[in-house]
Amino acid sequence: MPFLYLAGSLGGIALLVGLNHLLFGQALSRVGGKDEVAARLAREIPGFRPGPCLIGADGRAALIENVTNRSLLLVEAQGDDVVTRKLTRELVASVGRLGARLSLELADFTFPRATILAGSENQAREWEARLKA
């Protein structure tokens, strides 16, 4: 009998999740353009001044330089919000590139990896060199 209650509960939850997805869909957040990313970071980081920026081709991730202290920041859409990380030597475990796709392995269990599809292979190569420097 307890198995029947468990199966009924799981079925009800699955039905509610499916109905919610059917009615409202799944909205994917985006980081926006360079101006939106810079404005967001200016609100979050005192003294932030935007420098060179790479917005992913899918609009879900960006890399931007803070000219104030020459640091690089990763901005990525996660769920319905945006996550920001300051990329330090301690945080970036490895950087890889395959064509125009940059892959970052981070030493952060809450945000272990990020992938950014650059507009071109040259752009990806340039940002790979920045990240490895």
C-alpha cells in the first residue's frame, strides 16, 4: 500500500510539472549585449569600468574585462537569472578551445564549467590567450 501512495504522489508531481511546462514553456535567460552586461556589472561591482567584451553567439554567456583592475569576469545565464564570477588564477582550473568554442573548467563546485561560443575562431583564440595569461 505505501508503494501505491508513493507512485501516486510521484505521478501527480510529474503531471503538475508537465502541465506547467506545457502552459508556460521554458524561458531561457540571456546575458544581453555588451551594454547590458556592463550596466549589470556596474551595479554589482563598485568602480567597474567595461573593457573588451566577448558575448557568446547564443547570448547565454559573456567574458568582459574590468579596466579598473584588469580583471576578467565571466557572466553566464543560469536558469532565469545570471551568474557572475571574477576569473582568478585560483578559480580557473583549465581553459580549452575547439574552433570558436571556449571551455572553462572552474574550481567552484557550484559552477564547475562554462562554455562560450565565440563569433569566430580568431576571437576565441584571442580570449583563450587572455584567460591563460
